[in-house]
Amino acid sequence: MAKRIEKINESINKHFPSNNDAWWVSENTTITDMVELHRGAGGNKINPIWVAKHIFNIEPTINIVHYGGMCMIYTRESVKNYNY
């Protein structure tokens, strides 16, 4: 599972060049198809929905992205029609 998180975090940084580790994910300890989305300093121009959609595009084992900073849950279905 740690490899999956590393892959996702590396991909977020590559896909959003201004990210510089501002957005990252960690494992959810109880739900295997869910990751926790976090935001640190920076990343102001990056919408968390964009990050969630990117995660779904690159990682088929993830079906839920939980962003506690805004008390949001993103699913594949909820971001399906969202374009960025």
C-alpha cells in the first residue's frame, strides 16, 4: 500500500507543477479503496476536485477521496462530469 501512496503523491506533483507537495494523500487505515487528501502550504490555485479526479484517473484501486480540510468526500461518480 505504501507504494500506491508514493505513486499517487509523485503523480500529483508531476501533473500539477505548482503543487510542490502542497497536496498529498495518505492511507485510510480502515477502508482500503479510500485515501485521505491533505493540503499544506501552497497549492492555492489547485482545486481539490481536480486532485481527486486525477487520483481516480491514475489509480483504479481508489474509489473514495476524503478531504478533511473541507469535510468533503469525492467519489468516481461525483467527479465524473467535472472538467478542469
